[in-house]
Amino acid sequence: MNKNKWLPITKKECEQLGWNEVDVIIISGDAYIDHPSFGTAVIARILEREGLKVAIIPQPQWKDDLRDFKKFGKPRLFFAITAGNMDSMVNHYTAHIRKRSDDAYTPGGIAGFRPDYAVTVYSNIVKTIYPDVPVIIGGIEASLRRLVHYDYWSNSIKPSILIDSKADLLVYGMAEKPMLEIARKLIAGESFDSLKSISQVAYVENKLHNIENSKIISSYEKCISNKDAFGEAFKVIEIESNKYYASTIIQPHNNSFVVVNPPYSPVSTKELDNYYALPFTRLPHPKYNKRGTIPAFEMIKYSVTIHRGCFGGCSFCSLAIHQGKFISSRSEESIINEVENIVKEPDFKGQLSDLGGPSAN
């Protein structure tokens, strides 16, 4: 394991590790910050712990000859794509649909380092370059768009992001459990098609098979022509997301069906402790040292997350629908260990900025 060092983001770093190929390539709309508050780092470290060679392509340039997408070549297992810690459209635009002038997840806070609808753009590029390599999408942008949804920015009803992105699989919510099972199945030599049995994933089927404990909601075609049908579909999605034992949701899209498997049960304290014990450097990749600070990291670097999940249902917030309604807490020992590690950091001045989580407000 590449302990206490950053995961590679350049071909040269892979060569220094003696890698001829990588198993998984993660593409993110954020700069690479190896800290437990950033989803890309968490998933990368979990896959690394399973013995996989993981490389990261942070904020690839999508307007040129696409060399960023090609620099590691073809991964042995799959591409994993996320827009980053924020939906790219929220990152780019105000509520008045005015373009933001900065980006908190980019060195120097500079805007313009990710496209609109980043997951869809990245996924389509990868599918064009490597049509035979599976693509798994996740993160909050993919998670909240897994079924038919109202897109505020275009003022339109859009289909599941699986349709527009052409991705093979979508992992929704907090992705540690499904990504672990995905890794273990593929390491064991199981087919990519077998991943459709995993909880907390969504995929497209051309033919509808008999799925136990499932609910079929209004089709995409019906939702775009009938507001009541869209409202009923959203109601089912919301109700199922608040259940401990949810149903599989099926939504017809033209001549295909988007299938969303029910989520895993909430993570246990032991599992959560294990995630936070991964060998994070807790710092941005040194590649960014001369490009200025990353505002999102500066805000969070001395913050400690003590739980996840939110029982609230605030209309302005997506935490409950992304993390789930049920609270999972870290152990006191795990929290203290993280605080002790923070105290050892050379720039720490003695003040923790936050001890909390989604429901702590």
C-alpha cells in the first residue's frame, strides 16, 4: 500500500510506484485533496486498501485533445466518475442563474476548471475514447439525478443521468459500501453484469425482468407531459428514500428501464471508524503548491466529522436524500485519534473549526 503518500495523478507518479497499468481511474471535477472530507479521496483510499492500483484524474481539461483522459491508458477494471463534492451546476451558478466568479474546490479559487453537467461530460468523453471499459458514476451530482428529475438550470424535466451519460452503473448516496462490494466482486473475477445485484446501485435494462419488492413509477415520457405524474413519481422516490428497508424503484425511459436498487443499511460505528482510519495525508496534492490555496480545504482542514445522515428534510438541502435519514456515529476513540493527528500538524494553531455533521446544526 502507498501509505502516507498521495495517490498518483500523473503518469510519472505511476512509474515511480512501478506500475505498468492501473486497476481503477477516478475522474473528479475537484482538485485532489487527500482528506476524509472529500469523497474522491475516501473512495480511492478504500479501493487502495483492497489491493487495487488507483489513479486519479482531477479536473481534466475537456476542451482540448483530451490528453488528460488518456494519460493513464485503459484501466484494468473501470473508470469511476464524479463531479466532486458539489453538483457542478450549483458550483457554477447562483440561484439567479448568474455565473459564479470563483470555485472553492480549485487552487486559487479560480472558476472554469470543470464543465457544466460534469458527470455527463466526463462520462461521454470516456465512453468515446474507451467504449469497452465500464464507467461507474457517483457523487452528489449523479446521486440526485439517478431518476427523472427537474433541472432548475434548464427549467426542464430531464431523464436519469444514466441515459445522458451512457454510464454502465450509478452508485448513489455515500458510496463506501457499494464500492467495496464492487471491488471485491471484480477482484474475484465476477462479471461486471453481476454488479447489478449490489444494493445502492442503479442501471439501465432493455427488458424488464421480474424483480421482487419493486415499484414501477411514472415513465420519463409521462413525467414530461404530466406534472401530476412527475409529482407522484417524486413522492414515491422520497418515501422510499426514508425507509430502512426500501423497495427497488423502476422507471421506464423510452424503450428501456432505469432500475434503482434499495440502499444498504446505514454504516456501523466500526465501519465509519475504519473509513476515517485510512492513511490520508490530509493535504492537497503537492502539484497545487504554487497555484494558491484551495478555499474548500482551508475551511475544512481542522474540522472533524463525528457522524453522517440527517433526519431533517429541509427543502434547501440535499444532505438527507444523499446521506440518508438515519444517523451513524463514529466512536469516541476514532474522533480523539483524528484530533490527535490534527494537533500534530505543523500549521495547527490550537483551534478546531468544527466538530459535527449534517444533523448537528
